[in-house]
Amino acid sequence: MSILWTIIIGFVAGIAAKFLMPGPNEPSGFILTTILGIVGAFVATWLGQSLGWYGPGEGAGFIGAIVGAVIVLAVWGMIAKNRAA
């Protein structure tokens, strides 16, 4: 159930991250937004567990997933910017 919850939270977090950090280099479309949020939720969960904020069975909450998705979106923007140059 933990992974399913991470995916659901990640989807919503991906949408929120795109609204918080708009730009020309962001991924577009429903599928890429969903993947962005899911990867962000997993990044936030991994980072939180590594730093001791979450226990071994705990996942990132909604705010943590948004922060993770914003981090992934920023990295995506840097990669896309370097590719275009």
C-alpha cells in the first residue's frame, strides 16, 4: 500500500510542482506530469529516509513530495537547457 500511496501523492505533487515552477523547459502532458510527481515523491521518500526524517516503512507526505517534484523539475530544466544550447 505504501508504493500505491506514493504514486497517488506523486501524481498530485507533479501537478502542484508544475504550477509552482512554470517554465519553457518543463515536461508537458499528463503522462510526463504524472511521472515527474511520482519520481519526486520517491526522491523525497529516499531523501527523507536517508536523513532520518522518515522511518523505513514511511513515505514522504504531500509537502515532501511537492518539494521532491520541484527538485526533479529543476534538474529536468537544467538538463533541457544544456541540451538546447
